[in-house]
Amino acid sequence: MQKTRKKTRPGQTDIAKTLGVSVSTVSRALAGSPLIKDSVKQQVRDAAVKIGYRLKEAQDFEGFERIVVLTSLDAFRDTCSSMYNRLLDGIRAEASRYGGEFSIAIAKSRTPIPDAVDKNLGPKSGCIFLGITPDAATAQNLVDRGIPSIVCNGLDEELILDSISPANYQGAAIMARHLLELGHKKFLYVAGTDRATLRLRYLGFEKYIERHGDFSGAGILSIFEEWADQSEDKDERFEQWFKAERGDATALCCFNDGAAVWAIERLQSMGVSVPDEISIVGFDDLPIAEISDPGLTTFHIDWIQIGLQTVQILHKRMMSPHSAPEIMQISGKLVTRNSSTRV
């Protein structure tokens, strides 16, 4: 006599197989994510009903009362604004799965949370620091009050709060490897602000050159550290730096795409051909990298995925408030365009 197999309840994997889409698409569609087209949401719901999936199961977990994103105006003022908008898209999409209020507030970097925000925070709240890192006292206060909090696109060097960011060190090392493989040996570097994540980018580039370029005498000749300075003479200071420090450098690595495209424009105005005379690479793969002339070689980051993961870690923190803080890095990939070439 054949034993009858117990029937299992249909799940989101079954919906995904029925429609030929990913499970994450199904999950976001059922949660009402703004990243999913309405037509796809309807197809997912129709398929769910057809196979007997209980739609109410999409909300069978404890949600937030509210999620607040604290960020700065500076994040949305320059070429990085598209990056932060993508991060917000991911955060909003995933936050919609957990219910509750969602809001965004402006805060100053490393300063206490605005009183209007702070008074409404509690153990069922979620606090996301987007592109800013609170000072140790503020971070510890949040932990002591049991308020789930995370630094998104940053690093809490005090290891008080959870943090999530791109794989900055490893990504920059990949950029260094790309240039070495093209035959470059002498490099210039344009640095950004003194954020921990940006320091990691420089270290990743520098250490890879040191480890793998010694046999050929490869090295970084000079660093331009004034890109973040918005003084009127910044262009002139960059030109003076380049002329004085260029030496036999054949490649310029920039800490992000905005700086790289700016450097391309400045060098072209000086009559320096990119990449014929010097190759240039950036980091982040923002829209400006693709429309730059020449197109910019860079390191692609899935910013929406970082936003999604931010909320998932935040929810995990709410459910396990006493576990050790996490540091998560999201990997990326090299994107080669015409701004870099073989020597």
C-alpha cells in the first residue's frame, strides 16, 4: 500500500514558480512595494489565490510602529543624490512589508536626534541613520532605551549600532587590480571626506597596489585631498596639483564617480586626453558614470539592495535587541567603460 504524502501549504516559492519570477519579486509584490508595477502585483495576487496561498500570511510577523530615516541635506545636494534616492527606494519598499508609520527627518552629522523625532521613538520603532553616523553618546542612548537603530551607507566605528555599507575596501582593491592588469604602475588618487567608508576605499586601493605591485615598482605618487572643499579656487588648485605631482602617473583613481567625472572635465579643459594620456576610474556606478564622456570605469553598487537589507537588519534587531551589533557589506562588480585603457 502506497503511503500518502502529507500535503504542504502553498508558499511564495510556489507563486514564483507559477509566474516564472523571483521569490523576492513575489514578496515585494505582496507587501505592496512601490518598486513593483501594479500589473505585476495583480498577477501575483491572482496566482496566489489560484494555488490556494493565504494572502494574509504575508503579514504573519511582528511589524514596526514606525520607521524614521535620519539623513542630511548634504547627501542630496550633489551627484550622490541619485545614490541616496536609490537607497531610500529600497528602504521604503522593505519598510512597507513591516507596516507602521514611515518618515524622513533632517539631522546634522554626529549630533543628537531632533527632539520632535526622539520623543516618538520606542522599542517598536526603527531608526535609520542614512549617510550619517551618530556620536557614541547618542548611539549608546538608543541602545540603552532599546530602540532598534542602524547606520546605512556608513560605519559605526564604536561598534555600538548595526552598520551596512558597500564592500568599500574590497571594491577599491578590485579597481586597483583592474588598473594593474592594464599595465599601469604609477597612480594619482583623489580623496573625499574623512568618513570611515571612504578611508576604507583608499586603503583597499593602496594595500592592493602594495601587495601586488611591488615586483613592478607600482605605487601611488600623490593624493589630492581637497575635492570636498567647495572654494572657488578648487579647480585651480587641482590643476596645480596635477601638474606638480603627475610625474609618470598613467592612472587617476577617484573615491567616487562625482569626483571622477569632475576630474575628467578639468583635465580635458587642460588639454589632457582621457584615457589616451591618463586613465580615470571612479566608484559607485551612479548615472553620471554612464553619461560621462568618456564613459567612466567604476565599481557598481546595488544601492536598492542595501536599502532593502537595512530594514531587514533593523527588524532583526527589534526581535533580538541584545545580540551583538552586525557589520554587513554588500558586494558589487567592476564596470569597465572607455575612461580606462591599457598602457
